[in-house]
Amino acid sequence: MESLLRESMDEAQIPRGEQRTRAGSASASRAPLIAVVGLGSRGLPTALALRQAGADVLGLDTSERRLAAIRVHRCDLSPADHERLVLALGGSRFKVDANLSRLSEADAIVVCVPAADADPGPLEAACEAVCRFARRGQTIVLTAASHVGATRELLIDPLAEAEFDVGRDICVAFSPQRDHPAAGNAASSSPRIVGAGAGLCVEKARAVLEPIAPAIQVVASVEAAEMAKLYEDAFHVVNSSLVDRLAGEAAAHGLSAAEVIGAASGSDGLMRFAPVG
């Protein structure tokens, strides 16, 4: 991670206007600084995993209430992540802030704001801030999208309009979070999909994510990665809803849903889903 992202820091020193260049020169010996935008139920664990993997981490969230809760360790986290949070806040290499202008300090940015169909505003605002404070040499990874084409609409096209050469002097990739408790799949056991249009973007995104992923699965474009995630989500929603309905039918007949599902799961090609609740 350090070597590839250090190349980004060096590239950032190529003159392109003072507003796009990080102040000062990066030290070759320091760890990369990764900004995580959105410190919710997915963003905060991601930030803690990156810190544990050796990066300096700047967690950004516009909710002062959320930041206050994080600073006093009052967060809904797993026991392991609670321990990581206490350790991270006790050191000097993990900071949280509401000031999005600090995005310009980062070597890489991971956007963890959720994509809600009902209210796309927070994700759109986060991406707008990322584009506003972007600088040459950064790697930007979006982790949620409401539709195919979102990464291009929210990041790639606005950056191109701001005269960045995406894939050459700044990198963008889409890499969705993957966790589906209803299917019994642990997020840590699933390969991380990475989609980017340029080979350099794939390399830079891999450098950011590989230390916190069991494996990386590269697809040909950001749109392919977005479509894979939408297909995956639809599969889980449909099958979870079905098994919940069948569990209700089993209960109506005085049958054990667990027994029925366990017996049916012995069939070849049938993926086991457990009812919610």
C-alpha cells in the first residue's frame, strides 16, 4: 500500500495550480494518509481496519453528534472494533473531523456514505465535496451506488470537468461493501470487487483495499462493479423475503423452520438462507 500510494504523493507535486497541490512535499518514510468519508456502521469499521493495516487515517463526518459519540467510544461496534477504536483514538495516527476541506490532505479517499434510493442527497453531497477538494495524485474509492452509472455521474465526470485526467493524474474506482447477515455471509470472507476503467486506477485501488480484504476481484469497469453489487443485493433481498415467508408457513403448520431449511439445504445448488428474527 505504501509504495503505490507514495507514487501518488510524488505525482501530486507536479504543478497543476496551487489549489490542486498538497502543501509541502510528502516524506518518503511516512505512511499514506487515507480519508474515510462517512463514519457510520460501515465507514467507521473501514477506517479502523485501515488504521490497523498501517495507514494514517482521517475519518470525516459532517455530524458533530456522531463525532462526539466516536470520541467517547459510544458507538455500535463489534467488541473487536471497540478495542480497535480505543487503541486508535489513543494514538496520533487516527483523527476524526467534520471539516471536509481536509480531503485535500489525503493520499486516498474511501467514500463510505450509504446510497439510499429515498434520499441520495448525503452521498451526492459527499462526492461533491470530494471533487471540490480533489488534488492530483489522489486515489478515490466509492463504496456505495444507487444505480449503474453513479460512480461516473458523481465522480468521474465532475473530475473530468475540473480538468483532471482520470486514470492518469487522479484515480477513481468503485468497490462495494459486501455483507449480508441474512445469508450468513461474513463481510470479511468475501472477495472485494474492484471496478475501474484504467489499469492505474485498479492498481491504486488495490493498494488501498488489499490490506483489509481477503481477496480482490477485478472487473472491467466501474459500471460492471456497480451492476454486480445490484445483482447481489437483489438476489439476497428476493431470497431472504422468500425464506421469511416460508418460515411463516412452517410456523402456521407447527413445524420448525430451522429443521425445514436444514433439510432443504441438502439439495445440490441450493444456497441456505435463514429467516430474519
